[in-house]
Amino acid sequence: MYKAFVKPALFNLDAERAHHLVFDNLRRAARLPGAKALLRGLYGFQHPSLAREVFGLKFPNPVGLAAGFDKNAALTDELATLGFGFVEIGTVTPRPQAGNPQPRLFRLPQDEALVNRMGFNNDGAAVVAARLARRRNRQLLIGGNIGKNKDTPNERAAEDYVACFDALAEQVDYFVVNVSSPNTPNLRQLQEKKPLIELLQQVQARNMSRAQPRPLLLKIAPDLTDSQLDDILEIARETKLSGLVATNTTISREGLATDAGQVAALGAGGLSGRPLRARATEVIRYLHQRSQGALPIIGAGGIHSAADAQEKLAAGASLVQLYTGFIYEGPALVRQINQALARG
């Protein structure tokens, strides 16, 4: 139904408008009597073999929704009915911000890809935390993806990450520090070894001061070299990270089927979807092998089928996340992956 009717209608709209329309309709549909049970029946799939314990948390299945889809934790109860084992909200910044000018989200249908330069548009940490506090479904594991405001200089970035941590700590099950988005000016400079260690040490110090520290992860770019990935592993050990999310979107435009002039006309932004699949898997495999499997990895990037998810897990990921594949394939993808994993 999604591919035959819903997707063609949505793809005739501006990508960001379509995103909001999906949110509005899913929210309305879930309010109808029996609707949530119907959605769980259509898209949910439970099997004991799917359960995973990763960084101290028990996941009912390894398929999650990546950050960026529900930035403001506006739809966590509804998304829980679609079969996800966990949902990562954000990226959240301390203060609300509008993000980059529109249009800022584009489809490349020939490549089954997206280009976005959203710019951490979100309602701010306090509003998101209050919204999470009101959610009804407390079984769904929630990750909090956190970043800095655009106008915060990198020298003070740690203050923003700590502020987000403080606001969300009671409402999320794990945290992801996002320094790898290409859509906030100079943000990726924080991936360099010295500033990244300093940032993570400050967030981790606040985390460890809590009676119940949260798992703290780092989301990395697919554009890092092997030597930079080695640095990431060293940083992870030094700052006692619980894991990594590999990977964010890429700034590369290599190997696309879409006309190069058309792609160039879209402007800057991070590319996600099928073109990212192979590189994301390479990064996962490299990190897994170099760490000898000691560091849990959430695999993301180009998962459009059960085989794609199995590829990430075989490369060393403990969990996987969907975003662009979810948009192109529809909610049935979650069930398809879980069924395939249960079959072994």
C-alpha cells in the first residue's frame, strides 16, 4: 500500500512538507479507536531471538529509527507502534533554532537518496524534555542525540552539550554526541582529536556525577580516513564511551546516477540513502575489527532492505538504524528486517 499509493502522493510534494504531512496524519490516525493496535499488528514483529542487550540496555529488537526523523520527540508514542526497537530523537540543541533556510531537504529518486541541510532545527532541549516527560509509552527505548547551537563558538561547544545532557538526562535511555553533521558551520572541526577529547570529557564528567549514568555514544561521519577512525577509537577508550553510531550523512557526491548538474544545483548538504551503504559498512567493519569487537556500534547508512541490515550486523554492528530507507521503503521495512533476522 505504501509504495503503490502513499509514496507516489508524498513524492509529488516538497520533501519537508511531505514529512510534516506524514507526522500530522500518523498522529491523527493513532487517535482513532483501535488504530494503535492495528498498526502494531501490521508492522510489529516480536520474537525472543531479536532481543539484544547493548551498553547495558535491553532492546526488544535491533532495528531503530535514526535521529533526524523525530527531532522534537513529537511522535514517539505513535512511532512505537511501527515495530521499532528504539527511537533516537534530535538532534536537540540547548536553545530553539529554526535551522537553515528552506528548501533544505531534497530527494534523489534515481539513487534512492536524500540531501539535507536542515541545520539542527528543533524546539530546544527544555521543550523536548517536557514533551518526553508526557509520553505514554514508557517501554520504548529513547536515545537523545545532542548538538550545539549554530551561534555557539566551538570553544564553548561543550557548554551546549552539557546543557542538553542536563535537560534530557531524566527522559532518555542513552545519549549520542553529534559532532558529525555537515550542516552546522565548523561543527565537524570538533571531530579533531584534541577538541573532541575535551568535549567528551566534560559531558562524561557530568554523566558520571549522576547516580545512574547514561550510556554515552558518539556519532561519526563516513568521510573520516582510517587514521582518523583510529583516533576515534583511542578517544572512545580514553573518554570511556559506551559506543559509536556509524555513520552520519556524507558530503561526497561520488557515484550518483542523478545528473551531476542537478545534484550541484541542490547545493550543500549531507547525502544519505543507498549511495552511503557500502561506505557505512566499511566504517563499521573497520571499527569493529580494530576494536576487536569491544566497542558496540549502531550501524546506519543505506539500509533499504533486510539484506542491508544483515550486512551491517555481519560487519560488526550491534544495532541498526533506519532513516532514508524508511522513507523510500515505508514502515513495512521494519517488520521485514525483524522477520529476516528471526529466521536467521
